[in-house]
Amino acid sequence: MSHYFAGLNKFSCNVIHTQWKPTISNCILLNRNSARTWKTFERHHNTTSSRQSNQMLNQLPLYASGEIVRGFGRGSKELGIPTANFPLEVVKSLPESLLTGVYYGWANVDNGPVHKMVLSVGWNPFYNNTEKSVETHMLHEFNCDLYGQLLKICIVGYLRPEKSFDSLEALITAIKVDIEQAKTKLDSTENKKLKEATYFDKNPSECECK
């Protein structure tokens, strides 16, 4: 299975993934038959986009790491769902072709135990963010502040595209559904193997947060 890898230590950014950038090979100019031509282009573009999306998802799992920084402060306060946030340089180091939306996978902090996680990649339409973010919710309650510690993630699969919601309650409900789906998918034999990846370099004795 081919992998993308974006690595970042606490002080520098080191990207080691193969760059895959989608392109549309042909331009279609509008003419007198513009309606027909546009429909042809639209079908071509949608097919190409779908194919490129599938190709990107087929490259999973994707690994990334970086220092946990302060985010918008909404996860714990408004949603009751705390997240660990990557700095902007990590977000920008991920493949441009990575679809925005909700993913599931594995994560650990400072080489500690590996936990299930759900991940949001994008602009969070409900909040109209102006900066793209990558926010990880680990399915584990930690006993300390995680800011400044090293977060490693393995993105295993895709759950859904990002979207806005009519209310905060609807958003929370959707996230809870995401969490339950992630738990189920990560229990598969194939996905459990990724939890044991040498990438995580587990050493619980070095981890202050349990």
C-alpha cells in the first residue's frame, strides 16, 4: 500500500510525501453551442474530480505529526468534544489534493499509547473559518494539558465531506455519529494493524499524559 507522509517535529517542518496535484488536461472553450459545450465540460470535470478524489483516498493511510497548539477553543467549551490542533505549517504540508471533511484513524501523544481518533480537515463551514485547520479528537480522556506536546496521527479512512449545520446541536449530533462510525471501522483486523505501526514509536514510560 502506498503512503503519503508529512513529518514535523516540534521545531521544524519536514515534508516527505510524494506530491500529487490534480490537473484538468483539456480546456473546452465556449462557442455558439455554449450550453451543450458546458454540459460536456461539466460531465468531464465531475468525472475527473471523482476519479482524482478516489485516487487520493486510495493513498491512505497518511501519516503526519506536529506540536499541539491552541485552536479556536470551541471543542471543549461549546461542543464538549476537545480537539488537538496542528499548527498552520503542518496543515499546509499535507497534500493539496487531500479532500476536506471528516476522517478516522489512530493517534498518540509524546510516544504514548495509541488511541482511536476522528479528524476534521477543512474550514469548518458552521463557523466560517478563514484558515484551513486540522483538528484531532482522540477517543481518550487525558489527565493533563496537551499544548506543546508532540501529536502523531495516522489517517486511515474517510467518513464524510465537511458541511454546515442548522444548529450547534445538529453539529454535535453529527460528530457523535462520526465517532461511533470511527470506533466500528477501526475495530477491523486490517485497521488494527495500523495501530501497531513502528511510526508511533510507543514508549508509555516517556509520556506524562495517560
